[in-house]
Amino acid sequence: MVAVAGCGGSATEAPGSDASVSTGDGLVIDEERIADKALFDAAAGGSVDFYSTSDAATEERVIDRFTQQTGIPVTLTRLTSAKMEERVRSEVGAGRFGADVLRSTDPLFIAELAAKRALVPWSPPSADELTKSGAMQPGDPGITSLYGAYALAFNNRVVTPEDAPASWSDLTDAKWAGGKLGLVRPTAAAAAYADLGLRNFGPDFWPSVAANSPRIFDSVSVQSEALARGEIAVAIFPVSSAFAAAEQGAPIQLVIPEDVGVAAFPVTIGLTQTGANNPAAKVFLNWLMSRSTQQFLAGSGIIPARSDVSHAEGRGQAKLPAVGTPQLQVFTMADQQARRSEVIATWNKAFHITTTG
């Protein structure tokens, strides 16, 4: 752990980190100032309550790195989107929102909280770069902290790379009929892939995929287990899950579709009213949006929000498309506000799903 005070301005290598960390005059990581001395000194001895609907394993790695580099502990509350929204609405309604910082895979929920003034605008030191990258707008409490994405994946013990689907349109091929293809129901973030299909291939695309009788899963975790065991051969799959599976030795290989790229969605972060009075929370949010942290995330199958961060080709998986390129098709907050309900309803109809819960 890096000492918070008494470092004399020298650069220190945090355990398990390749970053140069200086805490002698505020917090500086890889020559980027994260917090000035006044803010960082005020954060000393503090802690952060962090609510997130993002991947738990990734968040735990992020928190470990932050504490190693700053000495500030973080308490993580990780729930699914539906459970988190239920909890937060209850807490906000009772006037006791327990988080300092909230990260959500549903940008519409962040917008809802911003409208209720449960979240407050915050401008990190990287604000100019984030604005340039389209990750934030001045005065908007919601900042895109990263992008999740859906692509294709296959079990490489069941399917050879030569036979694997190379494009979204390949999913209509009859060779994947009879339960060889697995899809997770597109509630919340997964609506991004449903939208990509409609937007690029028209209203007949999902009925054509449905004609192959794919297996439908209610959760990515169950879908991932089925793909790893070879119970399904191919899948529309979260990119970060493919990276994690490969790290754990599962025979899951990612495909970046060659026709229209990946279906991406913003993962949004906000500072709460409570966090606005907590210097440690401000340091944490600044740190999350730093170049060093964004680069760290890029090695985990996560697409950084900053366009000045390179995109990793890690763990034997394909290199991911960058922000601003045609191969990254983002289901933006404006898109979701305009048509997410319609997209999900259309997908459900194609697959004869009668409930939307």
C-alpha cells in the first residue's frame, strides 16, 4: 500500500501495479494529477461507499488498485440492475442514500437520479479530455466511465475458428439451429445487442435468428457456464466475460464481428449528494477517470471512455474497437430514451417471450 503522507514527493510503485504513483504533493499517477494537495490531504483517513451494477470481479480489482495507490479503503455494494434500482429508489425516497459514488449499467437510471438531484455535477481533472471523448457534458451529473460491449463467442473445443461465426448475419445460418446458439434476454444493458440487430439488419433479422431455435438464458452467468461446458456452441456474449473466461482457462474465444462491429453501452458513474461532502469520494471518482485507470480497465475486455487510451489485445482475445470508430456501435442514453422499450418488445416478440421481467 502506498503511504498517503510522508512520501516526500517521490514516485512509488504500488504492489501489483505498473503505474508511477506520487503522493507528496497531492496525488499524481503517471504524471497526471488526480487530486491537488488540499483535496488529497482532506481525503486522508476517509473511506468511500461505492454502489455498482457492473461486473463484481472487475470492480474488486479496481478497488484493490485504488487502495494500493491511495491508502483509501472502499466498501463495495454490488447488485443486479433491478435490485440496485429498487434499493436506491427506496434509500433516496427515505432521504438516506447510502452511496458516495454510484456506477450503473443503466444510464436511464442515472438520468432519473440526476433529475431528482440525488446526484450532483462533478468535474474531474480529466474533464477536458472526457468532454472531447463524449464521455461527459459540463453540468451533467452522469459521466460515462467505460463502455461494456456484446460481440460473438464460441467454444473452441466444439467449434473450430474456421467454422465459427464471423459476423452477426452468420447467426441466421441453419448450422447453428437446434440449440447450438445461446442468447441472454436483452433486459437493461443487453438491449444494446438487440438494437444493433434491428438497426443494421432490419425487422426480419431477429425472427430469422429465432427460426434456428436458440437457447434463451435469463442471466449471463448461466449462459457462460453453458458455453464453457459446450452445451451451446456459440453465443452473443459480453466482451468482458469472454476475457474473464479465457483468464480462468475456459475454452471461450471472442469474435469481433466483421460486418458491423460490437454492440456497446455506456456504463455511467455519478457522485451523490453524500459523496459531494466526502473528499475521499471525489478522489475516487477522479481516479476512476484517470488515464492510468482507464488503461488498466482496457486489459479486462472493457472499452475505456477516454479516446486517448489505447485498447488492449489481451488474454488471447481479439483487439477491441475504440471510441469514435464505426466498429463500436454505442446504444447511447439518447437512443435508449427514444427506443429501448420498443427494442426489447420487438426482440421478445421475435422469440415468443411473453414476459419482460
